Amino acid sequence: MKPINVRRQCAFVQATARIFLACLFLFAITSEVSCQNHGDSNQITAPDSVAAKLTQDSLKLVAHRLDSLKQIALNQYSLDSSFACLHPAALRGIVILLDAGHGGRQDGALYDSIAEKNVNLAVTFKLKARLELLGARVHMTRSDDSDLSLEARVAKSKRLKPDIFISVHANANRHTSIDGIETYYYGRRSSVLAATLLKSISTGLKENANWMKHELLYVLHHNIVPSTLVEIGYLSNSRTNKLLNTNGYQERVAESIAVGVFNYFQLKKPARGPLIKTSKAKPNRPKR
């Protein structure tokens, strides 16, 4: 997999945005002059008020578009500085299924108007981009704000049979001072993956590694591949809540998880894929 020339793409995006903004700015000036030529600005005729409304809508569209372009540029620059660019084929042949927790009517944790489902999806998209730079083939259980049952998430894992399964979540607690990183697993084959990600996320974010726990969670208990659920921080904590709502911190979270996945597959014979059960040969019995 060839590295992406990200800086060139960012420069093109920024140049396009400037041209687009300049054109709409000229359109706004032209509309304003037209309004003044038709009479007093306080007595705008019907056609002029329509033009003025179109100008306002256009400017709002420009602002929204520029914000989107800025987001794309930030993501691309972040990818350009990612460690994944130094190891473009390190995970070639590895299949990974990412699960953005909650979605649709299921907000998950909701504090200060920040819904967990949106944070989970944003981080998962950023993580996917990094893992693909490392050469992995990455799938997602959901790629939009849609309802998805726990059964459907596990069913996709059973159908794809990936090497590993990672479910991304944010946490909450009524004690708002609590914060930190946690990972969960069910089977022994998944314990090393959970431990590796706990270390990489807490180190990358400089947050407390609270614990790695054996837990009876549906997406872990019913899975057939090494799987873990990661809690990337507490939305109930005001400091972390603000951080998790920023693009830069989401990038750091995705980077730290990607480093953990990279480290996991550098281990000697890491558990991956469905467990193949070997049938024991029956002893030969003497014929009567």
C-alpha cells in the first residue's frame, strides 16, 4: 500500500475553499448593490428580499462547507504525522471489525449535549483510516447514526470472521470526578488484546489505566474472534467531556488505539480469527 500524499491534497482542498468563498463573497456584494439601486435599504421589494435571503443562505452554506473542509484538512494533516505512515504494510493481510457503540435512538451516555454515540462513531472513523494506512482490511458494524442491535453486531463478526473485533465506547458515572481508561474482555484468547490496548490508550492519552476486566458483555461473550470493548474516557467528567468533543483529541484516541493494535500483532503468535477446534482421534479398539 503506497503512502498518501496528504499535504498536496490538503493544499488543493484549501485552494478550492478560498476560490469558492471568493465567488460567493462577490455574489453577496452584487446582491447588496442591486438592493441599493432599487431604493431605500429599509424598503426592499419582494425580489430584493428573496435575493437577500438567498445571500444569507449562501453565506451559511459557505460557513458550513468551510468548516467541513477544515475538518478534512485537520484529519489529513493528522494522518500525515501518524506513526502509521512509517509502517504502511505492517498489518497487511489482517482483517479487523470495528464497532462504534450505540447509534440511532440509543444515545449511550449523554452529558452537556454530547452524545456518546457520536463520539464513538467519530473516533471509529479516524481509527479505521489509521489501520488502513497500516495495510489492514477494516470493516465497521455501522457507518452512520443508525440503530443496530447487539445481535446484529455479533452476527456481522460471525459472518466476516475477522482477526480481531474492537468495540469503541465512552463511559459515564454519577460521580463526576471519576475518569480514566478501561478495557473489557470475555475469553482468555481476548485478554492479551484487552491488556495491550489498555496500555497503549492510557499511555497515548496520558490518562489513568483503571482496569482490564473479564465481563459478560454480549458483543464479547457471543463473539467467535478475539474481541475487546474499550472505554476511552468518561463523558460525565467535565474535562474529558470537552476533550472528547474536539477533533484533535479524537485523533489522539484513534492514534493510541491504532498503536495498540500494531503492538498486538507484533507479539509472538497473537490470537487471531475464530478458534479452530480440533477433534481428538478416537483410540483404536481391538476387533472381536
